[in-house]
Amino acid sequence: RIAFMLAALNDVDLLAADIGNAYLNAPTRERVYTTAGLEFGAELQGQSVLIVRALYGLKSSGAAWRAHLAGTLQSLGFNSCLADPDVWFRAATKPDGFEYYEYLLVYVDDLLVLSHNPIAVMKALEDYYRLKDGFEKPKRYLGADVVEWRFGDDSKLRWSLSSSQYVKEAIRNVEEELAKSNLRLPGKSSTPMPLNYRPELDTSPLLADDAVHYFQSQISILRWAVELGRNDIYIDTALLSQHLVQPRQGHLEAVYHIYSYLKKHERCTMVFDDAIVEFSEADFPSFEWTDFYGEVKESIPPNAPVPRGNPVQTTAFVDANHAGNQVTRRSHTGILLYCNSAPIIWYSKAQATVETSTFGSEFVALRIAVELIEALRYKLKMLGVPIEGPTNVLCDNKSVVTNSTEPASVLKKKHNAICYHRVREAVAAKIIRIAHIPTGQNLADMFTKPLGGCKLFEFCKKILYQMG
């Protein structure tokens, strides 16, 4: 996601390729032998033969291939990112003098190159490996369709991910499985789950072992659809994921309801837009924090590369559904992180503790958001991406905003002290700055609880495109 956004931000091209018989290019890293069979010929049959190539099936072949490819990329001047070892980068300069980093993303034998001249990179790799079907603009990546995108009359090229084909295939498989029992998916559904359905209150019979495995596999498929951009089913999938160990018949029917909703709304595209969002500085008051936390500053990794390219703005929407679970009364956290106008990270998970107030649950959510933000900012720094100022954090609880941003505010509930100081210290270090946002505009709300159809689509249209 970051790579697609950076491609638009720095106005560079993308090319993808697949290395043929990748493992066989690498020598083994240890002495491995086998006993020759008849296929080796009568003269060698029964003798011990040494394996010199990383054959598919050997336990160490994956590591051998990665080490071999790493040596090749290093010889081409690429460096492995310390925050993500499978992302490689090297300094580059466009003909107009613009300085940035070229990136090469590796997933086993799949390659994705970001560069103003990606053909040169691919041809350099062809000197070492055979690229199956050559190289071309990416069409599919990890199950998602990669599509070029332009907004209206704007000629600038951006990239998008569509999970439509993946969702269609998943629906087809579920319908074929149901047809074996003369069953069908429920009628057209306007929401992923019925609004009055609570998975934690379900008392239907427990599933048999085979059905449990099927339920677990379907949750895995839905969770990957979420990773591919189906944010509209995230909270529903997260709630059902809490029952993977002992699912009930009602939980499986809820999964079918999600598929019914997806069948009605198969199309969905997430665009990685590089546009900067304009914020009013008046919404982010500034205070002096030295008397409270000293000269605290954001830590800069000493081994981070020199920033190159256009700067990135980071924004986070944070929310919590207080005591949402009607059995345990645990709250549910929802977080959505952006780089410029591109959704990068989404988070929906039950909190680990029971909070006695909305104030406490919102502060826990903010503390989790700070940790995600720091991880994202670290990764951007280690990729050599310039970051524009603190991360803009948007929260819909005024008391939490006040206690987080005003040094003189006093915490009256000691059991929230850790989250309280964790967030305030991040504000003092200028890692984040926090502003209030109305609940109706807080996009993270859709990750904390199931919403009605109209409200759900209102939020989805601000994140996703081509919903339908």
C-alpha cells in the first residue's frame, strides 16, 4: 500500500515480474545428499549423490534462495530495508534532478519495481535470472487486481487495488458447498450482518468438527478480503473471529450473511491517492510541555537513510465502542491510518481490559493508535521517506482530546495513567497532534461496531470507490 502511494507521490512507474524456477538458481547452503534411485541410471542407482542446488522441497531452499537473491540485489546497489527485509531500495535521480529512492519489493519469486526507469532495473535482473513472460505493469498482486486510476480530468496516474475477483471466487466456492446440501445463500443483504445479531449472545448448537474447520477457513478467507481492502466487512469479521475455537451454527449462518452482502456488493476499489489533506491549524492548539516531560523528542533511528522524494503526511482516525461486548463488557477499538489520502493500516480489535467509562476505552484506543503510528513512522523513516510534521490524530471524545493536548489537565482516574502518559508524551514529542472530530465524521467508527446500511455506505464512500 505504501509502495503504490509512493509511486503516485514521486510520479514513478511500476513494473512486475516473476522469476522462473527461482529456487534452482540458488546453491545449497549446506551439504545435502540423497540416495540415487532408478531415475539416475543403473550406474548411479543406490549411490549417495550430493545436491548442489536448492531443490523445491528441501527445508532450507527458501532461505538459500533469499540469500542468493539478496546477493544479486546488493551487487546492483540495492539495500535491504531494516524495517522490512523484503523491501529493497537505492538512491536515484530523475533527468530533471529530482532525488528519490527506487524500490524493489520481493515476495518469494514475485518482484515489483518502482522507478522512473523500471525497464533498466528489470533488464539488469534478466542478466541473472529468467523472468517468466518478461515484465509488465502489475495486474494482480497477492490475490488483488491492480488497476491504474485517474480522477476525472486529472491526468495524474494513481494505483488502486480491487478485491472483486477474489470475492467472486470466494462466493462461488461457498455457493458450490451449500449446493451439496441443497442450500443457498440468504437473500440480498444490505449490511454484512443483521443489525440485531450479537455473536457473543448466540446460543445455537455448537458446530461439529468438520463444520468448525469449514467456519475457520471461511473466516480466514474473509480476513484476507479485509486485507485486500474490504473495510466494510471488517468489524463483522472481527466479531466472528472471536469464536474460532467454539463456533456455533448461528456464527456460520452469519458468515453466509456476509457472503450474501458481498454478492450484492462485489465491486470495491481502494485507491492509493497521494493528495495532501488540508487541516485547520486552529484545530491543533500548541502548548509547552517541557515542565511535564522534559526535552522529549521523537527518536530518529541512527541508521535511517537520508530522506529523499516528496514528503508524506500521516493521519489517524481513532474510536472505541465502550463496553460493546454484552457478555464480557470489553470495549472495541477501531483505527484507520492514512498516508496522504491513501488508507494504509486499519485496525479492529477487542480491548484486553474492561473499562468502566467511555473516557477510559477511548484512551486505550488512543494508546494503541500511538503504537501503530510510531511503527508506521519508523517504517517510513527506514524507507527514506520524508515525513511532514506530527501525525494528525482525529478523535470524537472531547474529554480525551482535552486531557491529551492540554498540559494542565489532570487525570482523575489512576487506572488509566499508563495510557494517559503514553499519549501525552507522544504529543509532547511532536509525534502526534490531536484534534476533535464529530462522531459522524470519524471513519474509525465503522471498525468499532456494526452500522446500519446508510451510515455504513456513507463511511465506505469516503474510503472506497466503485462500491456496488
